[in-house]
Amino acid sequence: MPRYMIQARFSQQGIKGLMAEGGTSRRAAVAKALENLGGRLEAYYFAFGAEDAVVIAELPDNATAAAIGAAVGASGAGGTTTTVLLTPEEIDAAARLTVDYRPPGG
């Protein structure tokens, strides 16, 4: 199953909810949402910096990942950036492919 890194930013409303309910409660809520979509939470961390939380999740497909981002954004509690993660084996497979590509002007 594909893996995704979801970086989350909490809005002021989201931070208030986080402080009221706690970090472990937020991790449990995210795990449940992923499981309900056929996915699995692999890791959940809070972070300093531009992102407030980092989630590593297994999800069935890109459409599911997009649905999660849309749901978080629509909630008003924050926003997400989602990155598809590739295994070393997938990179090996990509390296074996021949790409017939001509750069612009080339």
C-alpha cells in the first residue's frame, strides 16, 4: 500500500482544540480516520517550525490522500501538505526504466 507524509498546520481553532483534547487524543482521531478509509497510521509526530504535525500513513491510493487533505482544510482546523513516499525498491525500479525524453530546445 502506498505511503504518504502528511504535514499539518493547525489554525488558531485547531490549536485550541488540540490543547483542550491533548496530543494522544489527536493521534487516536487521525488513526481512526485513516483506518475508516482503509489506511493505517504508521507514525504521528508534533513538530516545531512551519508544520505543527507530521503523519506517515499507508493509504489505498492518491484519491484517498486527497480526500483527507480536503477534509482537514474544510474543517477550519488547519491545512495539510501531502507527499507521496517511495521505497528504495521503487527507486530501483524507476532507475531500470528507459525514458525517451527530449528537453525543450534539445
